Amino acid sequence: MRNNKATVYLYILKDYLFNSLKVMHRSIRKMWVLCGVVALIGGTVAFTTALPDPQQALQQVRRFYAEVQPEVSYLHLNQEAYAAGETLWFKAYVVGAETHQLDTLSKVLYVDVISPQRTVAFCRTLHLNEGLAEGDIVLPDTLSTGIYTIRAYTSWMRNWPEELFFTRRVPVWQAVPPAAGMAHASASRQAALARQTSRAVSAAALPDVQFFPEGGNYVQGAHTIVGVKAVAASGQGLALQGTVYDDTDQAVVEFKTPALGMSSFAFTPQPGRRYQARVTLPDGTEASYPLPDVQASGWLLTVRDFGNRYIVYVRRPGAAGQEPLQVVAHVRGTPVYAGAGTIAPGETFSATIPKERLPAGLVHVSVLDGQNAAQAERLVFSSSAPESTALLQPDKSAYDVHQPVTLEVAVQNAQGQPTAAELSLAVASETGLPMKGRQETTIQAHLLLTSELRGYVENPAWYFQGKSPEKEKALDDLLLTQGWSRFVWREILGAVPVTSTFDYPLEQTLSLGGQLVRSNGKPVPNGQLTVLQKGVNDVGEFTADAQGNFLLLGFPGVDSARVLLQARTSRGGNNVLLRLWDRWPVPGAAAWQPRPPLMDSPETMSSLVAYGQRSRRQQVLEKQFRPDTTSGIVLRNVTIRAQRPASDPRSLHATASAVLRPQSIPGANVLSNIFELIRGRVAGVEVLGDGQTYSVRIRGMASTSHRTSPMYLLDGMPLDSAAMVNVPIQDVDRVEVLKGATAAIYGMRGQNGVIAVFTRIPGAGASASNVPTPPSMASRRLPAYYRAREFYAPRYELPASTNRPDPRLTTLYWQPTLHVPASGKARVTFYTADAAGAFVARLEGITHDGQPVQARTNITVSSNH
């Protein structure tokens, strides 16, 4: 139930999650099913067993995507790496995971930066407009060198593992002092420290080497392709070589991994044998790693690329007899194959999936048994579909300083026709920081590849930079070792809507949610919740659901808001723990990998010194001539000697009309209740009562209702007068009477005034600032939506622009909002700065039909002096 003027709304969480999706159902494009050729090789099978219908499985896939409507986020950054003190500019894209069209459901996006120590260092709350948002983060010049992680996610995305958030590793370097000698000395010290750290990390943890049989199973006597993944403790790939031995110490097969740490080999595991790999590590030492145990029977799935089609092979060695099976395949929920048959030991089930109509992206090929249980899965990448393209063309081959640059933008769809798009453009120095390119990603690489893979993928953009047999093999090895389905089949085929198990809402406004539980962790069913929002003249009372969950919606996000919540049981008891959802989740320890040191060789010194000098000069000029581009104004140190005003977390109001303290009133300890304490001691307050029943009237309060009694609060929790009678006067710390403007914070509930009673806290003399918050109460400050700053880009046709130095030495231009109309044409113009140099313009975005596009071009600036 909700008060008439309350500005927040409560929904029973599970019902809201399910029903809101039905109301806001995104239109789903017409699906098509392509049934390929099904054959049996190695024998003839009589189809006497009733076969399962694979179309039902594909219908469940469609239903699942339509119900869940998963989202994918992406951030386009202005640079690949940063120096401390620079500004990280970003453009956010949120799309539907199925169609990749800009998402219109979620309206709130969270962007944060995680430090190398796994803490949330910076955060932004952004309002999404048709799936788009922009922002910036000023990296303090005191920020330590290290690899930071930037994330972007919606509340809805938190219902899946955090590995599916958009994440990108961002190197940040401490700016080097401008004096050359000092710079080299400082850089050398940092390099030495980094090498020591690297050796310490290597000594503390061996590289992780894992082996993955294709399809998921090792079966004795069956020829198998095995993927190898070798990574350092930091998660970066390792180039190494090794040999597989059996338990009789016989060498079976050799293998070698390239720089990205992934490869594959073929072998046939034998009955009763155990296998291990002896690996030569990069430092020359050896280590042993066991392979998974060999099974006596199982399902084997193999997928091979034959140019214009994929051939799927399924084997069932060791089975007791003939069994039904299904083979289904989909690309982001769009069915592309469905087939069924039976299989027996010694037989091979094969299926053909033509490529001509496959959408671009990951093809999920799954084998289900007769009970719809998934037995094997394989991911392959489809790249045969025509792509939308973007072109970025400068009007000159080279430019002078302070000269206009015009870039022509052209976008075409897969059929070569002009199309509309939403884009962003970054123009940054080509002579950037060390390790440039190691973390590079693009919107194409993320939407088509990494958004569906769990875990860290190193340099994903490399797989899309031209086609070659080497890259195709490397991509297939990646999917062998890191291929993981976003969803599991038991969720897809489940009878219960999966949204009924979700904890986090689909936010169209800022929200505040949590759960009411007891001290043993069990939920408090149908608990009561009182919500008071500072600055809003109303109080809301709500009821949680049967699991104690609650969700408050409707916070506008114009300004930050402090919200006080008080929970109690359905019978009014306060034996309740109030747990609020964490708005900025810290990465889980299991998924977190230590970040490697940045500076690991003296060869990086020269580029670091040069970039650091440019960055420091830019920061000095920005603070001197463009103070609006920095995070604040630096003032001289001032020492303030004063006591911080006391604040009680149980109180929403800051001031009261009158305060009564029993310890300061002679004889107060013999009074029977707080009404006797108030009687005759507060001007304008009339107390009537006979010792059992009391009523209070505060004169001068104009009520718009028939009620004349004030609002009663005990430690911030609303109660009636009958309950207040039972509060022992010996337990009372103070009684505060609010009338007039001081009661306005409680809205309609406080229109007749407020009497707030606060009990004493154990420990005599404890100040209010040390008052612990009762477990049944919580205070949370909701953030306002972040308003992005405008990138400084002077126009030199204006005379005033030539009177100041131009500090754009690292990022020359940033345009987060570049709309391309249906004509497919757009034009961007900006000016070069004071300094000559080589720059790279990177364009990224999404077409209106959900196709990722990107383009880049080089810009050369030479001095005309």
C-alpha cells in the first residue's frame, strides 16, 4: 500500500520482474529454423524409438530470450591507456543481447573503475537514453601505477555472473617528472620495482595450464581434439611447450602454445590410463599438470568447418544400446538447426549446418539426450554473413597546427545501402603509453565474441583485424578452451520462469531494494517498511513480499537523496535485519585475477618518458587556462578547529522545535511515561490523558485531514500513542517535538506535528555521532545521475581562441554523440592544437538495425613554424 503523495513505489519483487517484462516486451524478429541433412554413418538404425522433437527445444530457446531479454553493455574509451591526472572519456552503448539493437528497457547504467587491489575506486550513475549515455572520470594525479578495470552494467545484468559485465583492463601510469634526468631515474626505479614484483608474483603462483576436450568429454578409445589454455597468474596468455605422458611414463603427444597461450592437439586416450602434461615454463623450469580422467563412456561432439557449411559429428562410445538424441544450434537465440535421431555404440550421427544464412557471431551447437538433458556443447564462430561498414575519410593527408580537420563519415548496411547509426569518435595521440594494443577491444569484438564468453579474453580485437588461417585457428582454439554458454539448458528448458529467481530489477528509474531477514538469515515474510526521504514532504509505508524482498522505484536522480528506512515484522516487532543491495558490487574473489605489473623492461622507458612529459604539460595548462576541465580548485591548506555537529542515524530531521532530556529535568525519573514528561513543558503542546490513554494536540498545526494527533516516532520507527505509553522513561535519552517547518520533512504524516523519542544507547556519555544504527534501520544516499562534461575543443576562426595555449596533447578530439541519419552521411570538424604529432581517429557505434561498425584513420599534424 502506498500513501497518496509518496514519491517512491514498492513492487513485490518477483511479480514486478516477471510482469514488467510482459508489459514492456521487446518486439522479436521472426525466427526461422534451418533443418540440415541428418545421416547415420557406420550402420543402419531402425527408428523404432519415439524420437524427441528438437523443435520444442528451439521454441524454449526463443521463449527464454523473449522472457529474459538479456542485455549487453559496451564502453568506447578515448584512449587505450592513461597517465595519472588525465581524464577518461567514455561513450556507453547498451543493446539487447539477441538483436544487438539499442536497448530501450533499462534506463540506468552503472560504470565503475576497479583498482588493482580489487576495490571500487570511481563510480558513475548514468541515465540511459535509448540505450546511450556518455560520461567521464578524472583520474587523480596521485593515482598509483597499475592496471585498473573499468566495468559497465545495468541492474538487470546483475542477475547473471559478473563475468558477463563489460570489463576492460586500462593501464594507468604515474606521470613522469618533466626533467629528463629525473624522468629516467624515476622510470628506472619503477622498472626495477616492477621486475621485483613480477618475480614475486611468479614465485608465488605457477601458471595455470588447463586441458579441454572438444565437446566436454574424454572417452577411452575415442579420437579427441584437446584444447590447451596456459595463462600466468595475471590472466595473460603464456607461450610454452610441453609433452603429454601416460602413467607408464610413455610420451603420447607434444604441444606448443603461442603468445596468447591457447592451442590444441589430437590424441586417443586409452582404457585404464592416466595422463599428465610436463610443461617447460617461460623461465626454463618445468611443471606437471594432470589431464582430466578418462571416462568409460560418454558423448562426443565434433564440429568441422568445410568452407560453406559446418559438419557436426556425434558419437556415443560405451553406451549400453541405442539411444535417442537431439542436435540443436542457435546464434543468440535465433535457431539455425534442429535435428533428431538415434545412436548406438560404433555409430556416428552427422548433421550439416549451411553457413549462407547464419548471422554473424557465436554458433551454439548442443547435443541433448532423450530427456532433454544437455550432454555436450561446442561453440564455433560464424563470420560468413555480410557486415555493415563505416568509412572515416579526412579531407587532407596532413595538417598544420590550429588548422581545421574535416572527417567525412559514411555508414552502409550489409546490402551496401546507406543506413542510420549512433556513433562516437576519439582522436588520440599515436605515440601513446607502453603496452599499447595489448588490451585493445572494439564494439564488434565485444558484441560478437566476448559478451558471450566468461572470463578474460586478451586482445579480442586482434581476431577481427583481417582474416588469415592463423587467426581462424587461434579463434577456434579460444572457443575450445573458453567457450561457455551464457545460459545453461536446465534454465532454458525449466518449467518455472527463470525471472522468478532473479534478485535485481529492470531499472527504469533509480531504485533501492533489499531484503528483511532475521538474525539467522531467514527471511521475514510480509515485513513492514517505513521509508522517509529527506527533502521530500512525505513518508511511505510498504509491505515486503513473502521472501522479505522489497523494491523501491521512482527516485528521479536529479539530485542525490538521503533515504532512511525502518523495518519491522508484520506484527510490528523490530527483530529484523535490514539488508540493502550493494549498488557497486566488489568483484568476487573467485573471478578476480591479480593484475600484472606494467613496467617489465627498460625498453618502455623512452615512450613512457615522452608521453609523461606531454601529459604533465597538458595537465598544467588545463589547470592554468581551463580550470573548468579539472576536478576541482586547489586551495592552500587551512586548519579548522571545531567539533563536528552530532548526527543520529535514527533521525531523518536535523532540527527540532523543542528537545526534552529526562536527565536534565528534576524528578523526571519518577514520571510514568513520555507524555507526562511533555505535559506542560513545551509551549503550544497540549497533553490529555488519565495514565492509560493519552492524546496530544500541537496548536498551530493546520491539518488537511480529520486527524489531529501528531506522528509518533520511536528511534525513527512510527508507532501509535498506545505503544509510546509503554516506553520506560528511564530508557529515554531525549524527546524532540517538531512543529511547523521542522515537521515538513515528514510530509503528510507530519502535518499535525511530530513527537520523536530516542532511547538511550548503552554506555553513558556516548555522543549522538557514535550512535550505532539499529539493525532494523538503514540510511542510504542515492546518487544523482552524472552529467558529463564537454570536451574542450577550441575553434580557431574565433580570435579569442588564439590567445591561450591549447593543452590538447594526448587526446585531440572527443565526440561522444555522433548521429548519422538515414542518408548514411555525416561530417565532423575540429581544429588541431599547438603541437605537431601523429594521431589516430577511431570511430565506433551501432546501426539502427543492430550491426556494430567501426573505422579508423590516421591524422598527421606538422608545425608550420
